[in-house]
Amino acid sequence: MRGTRPTRWPPPPEGPRDDSTRSVPAPDDPQAGPGLQIGPDHHADVRMAEPYRTGFDLRTELRVLLGRVAWGDHHRRLAAHPVLSGLRRSVIRRWALAADEVELDPGDVLLREDRIGYWFFLVQEGTAELVKAGRKVGQLGPGDHVGDVAILGFGPQPALVRATTPMRVFVIERRAFFGLIYDQPVVQRRLLPDMAEGGFAAKVRELRAAATADWRRVARSWPQPAARTTPLSFTVVRPGRSVRSSGWPFPTLLLGQPSGPARPDEVAVRQPVPWPVRIGAGVVAVAVLVIAGFAYHPPMMVVTPLKPIDISQDVTVTGTPVHGVHGRYLLLPVRLDRPSAWSALLAVASRRRRFPIRGRAPSVSELAEVRRQDEELFRQAQQEAAVAGARAAGIDVHAGGDGARVVQLAGSGGSLALRPDDVITAVNGAAVHLGSDVERLVRGHQGAGASVLTVEREGRTVFVPVPLPSGREGQGRLPVVLETRHASFSLPFQVSFRSRPIGGPSGGLVYALLLADMLGSRDLAHGRTVAATGAVDSSGVVSAVGFVAEKGEAAAGSHAGDFFLPAVQAALVHQASLRPRGVLSVDEAVRALLDQP
């Protein structure tokens, strides 16, 4: 269940399509509509176009191996970009393996507004314009970058990016992008200059929280289907024309072109090697190769889906009436291994998902600490799932806190004297406990003059005046994103969970559905097998997790009819026997279960 850094891997092979599968415009196709609705009766088969390949290709693997020591024009141009300048050559080589150098013509679209973020761009030459809602809002030039915010936050692209002059750019696919920046704080600060020192994880959480609201806004503009339709299939094509770079060593190996036969007068006469010597050398070579294959662990992680776990008997509730569960609720764990060389070859041949890792191997104590943190994260997910499940069942949950922390300034929030990480403790002298208290108190003060916020900032108390909203903003709303500091919840019952050796937050959704079934007045499962994955907060919002494709395979193998997962990831599951149900909240998943016969 633990999330891990994604990177580039081969997609599932494209098999023959039947008549029930039709092609639709890709998200970056100029003919595409405003968006694709992936609802309960729909799923999309997203296929990545070249350069991603399926199966084992010796020439490709040699290119990757030699790319770890190569240094040519491609690498020098990458190293000259402001985002990567000053980094070690080993780091630049990692980026070079993932970055394709392409050219674009004026009018070519790099990214489309309100679409999923598939690409990250580093601009070398040329300019592009940023267009939002049909209006130009900015421009990109040499040394700029774009696409990182949508990828890191799993949110929609904030603006359309269109070339205005001939351009040359480096383009990196989103899964490879995660693997490149996770251990590079210098690059993180250059991409996100407004984050606090060491605050990359917090900034990513902030972006993903904002992405939930953005996807809801986008979903409201999507056309809703009038009736059940066939599955959708589209291909995501990398923008631009590839540019061949010079400077690669060993062209014969890389390109598969022989240098030509030697002339007869250049061939030396040699005595044949005796057969016993040949056999002995072959046996020794095979033995060394076998031992080395088991002893050497290449720098990669392999993802393996495990057998789903039925948790319908894992939860005990006391202090309130509950009813029995008539069905199965499946928790979908996965395992991450660092394989031996032979196991790695088997993983490549079987097209199992792989991720490169860099740096020194972690010590035993470091691994134990990571495991402890993951298990603690799993326990926290269970507690938040209990709150979300109780609320979905209609049980009143008392919430508490000691202030509202400013997560992000939105819209015209820059006109206020607030800063990120400020904590609002009072409005006009009235204490603030929850993030929602601020909006309620400001709205209640309208007509009595400007409000004054009491704010804790870096150990000091400051007072921030808030002008009266006007025009369309005159609804008592502050243009800021707030969260409750030190949130606490009081449940009117006691709940305990069976201990499981699992880490990560992605079990939250299935536990929330189980508790909603146990605490509610209606049977949700109806004898069915329900599989689910997704992180859930105490308000019931479902957010993205890792490895949903592998979890979908495990769910299909356990004969689950419905697979609930975050709405933004529903298009990643393609099993024919499984119906993926993308949801934004626990309430939406509960309604979907109740609506089924």
C-alpha cells in the first residue's frame, strides 16, 4: 500500500480490439472536446505512444546502460538549462535518459488547459504563450519550464501552452519526472521556489489538496452521457518532432550497424583452442555469471500485487448499534522488492512495473524507521476512515482544533496581508477553532465594517484587517485555502482494528466503506465483493494513491465486481471483468453502492 516514486515503464501490450472499443480524440488532440467523463458506466483505455516500448529489447537496454556513462551534446544542453545547472554529471545523465529533445512549430500545443498532466517541458529555444479561459496570461522563453504543477499535484493543467515561434524543448513523461526529482532538493527548490526549506512533501500535499477542488470545477463543465456507452480508448502522443543528438559512444552497439568485414590480409593466423579448454572456460564463465546474477541487485524496484485481504471481520465497534456485513471488502496490498539481476530480467520479460533507484543502499536501521513510519501512516488512515465512515452513515462527529492555518492564497488573496503558514486564531475577537469558522465569522460581520483577523506568525501575534468584499466576491468569502490546525475528532463510539503488517494511506477508502456499512441503516454490500483503494481524510475526500493498475489486476483476480478508486485515476484500470468506479468522496461511493440492485 505504500506509495513510491513513479517513473517510465512499458505499458500493457496492445491486443486486438473488438468492435466494442472505439477511438476518441486524445487529451492533446486539437479536435478533442472540453473533457472526457469517466463515470460509473465508462472507463478509458489510455495508451502511451512511442517512445515507450513493450517487452525486452536488447538494443534499448544497451542504450540505457551506456547512457549512464555517455556525455554528448544532449547532456551539455541539458546541463546548461537553469533548472539543472550546476548538478553533477551523474544526475544530468539520469535526466538525459528520460528527456527527449523535440522541435515544435508555431501553433503547436504543448499542454491543454484542464487536462491531465502527462508532460514536463524544459524550454531551450523559442517562445510559447500561456492562455487561460481564452485569454493570454503569460509567456515562456528560453530557460523556462512548464508542466510540473499539474504532475506533482495530480491536478488539471492550469493553462493552455502554445508555441508562438519555432521551439526546441526537452520533454519528460510524468512517471519518469517523479523518479528524477524525489532526491534532488536543488531541483525541487528551483521548480517550487515558494516552498519552505525541506518542505517538498508538504508542498506536494498542498498541491494535491488544491487539485481536488480544481477537478471538481472541471468535472462540472464536462458533458454528462445520456445513457450507458461503450468503453473509451485514446492514445497520448508526445508533442513535437524528435531531434537526434550526437555524442553517443559505441555507435555500433547502439545502432546495430557493423563496421564492415576485415580484409583478408588483416586477419592473423591463430591456433585453435583445445576443446577441453573451451569447455572448462565455458563452465567457469557460466558459474561466474550465475553467481553474479544472484549476488548483484540492480538499482531498481519491482512492484508485485499481493493477494487481496478481506477486512470485513477486521473492525470492532462498541458503544453504538451495528449490523453484520453481508459481503466482502477487499484491501489491495502490493509489495516492492529490490530483485537480483536474474529476477530483474524476469521482471523485464514479464513486463512487471519497475522503478530505478539511486544513491547508497539504506541501512537496516533506516529501513526499520521507514517501515515504522509507513505502519503509523496506515494506522492514521484507519482513524480518519472511521471518522469519514461515521459521517457517511449520518452519525454526528464532533470536530475540534486550535486555529485555521493558511495553506494557499487563491485568486485575489495576494491583496491581503496574510502569508502561507499563518494561523488565524480569532475574527473580531471571536475564537477560531476550525478552518470553516473563519468564513462563518467573516460572513456574520458583514454590514458592521471591516473584519480584523488575529494571526500567529513566526511566534508573534499580528492583526490583519480584511476589507469588505465587493461585486461577485461579496459573499463573505476570503480568497485563501485554510485547514484546521491540530484537528481532533470525538466519535460517539469506540472502534478498534485488527493489526495488519501494511504501510501507507491507500487503505482508507475501503475501511471507510466498511464502517459506513456497519454503522448505517442499509446494507451496502448485498453479498457482493467490493474492492477499493484511495487515501481518505476525515471529511471524506478521496485522493490519489499509487499502483492502481496493479491493484486492479489483483481485484479482478478475486472476482470483485466493483473497484472504487480516486476519480482522477479511474482511466488507469483496464480489466474487462472489473468495473472501475472513480469517486471524489466516501459519500459518492456509498451512493453508488446503494443505487445498485
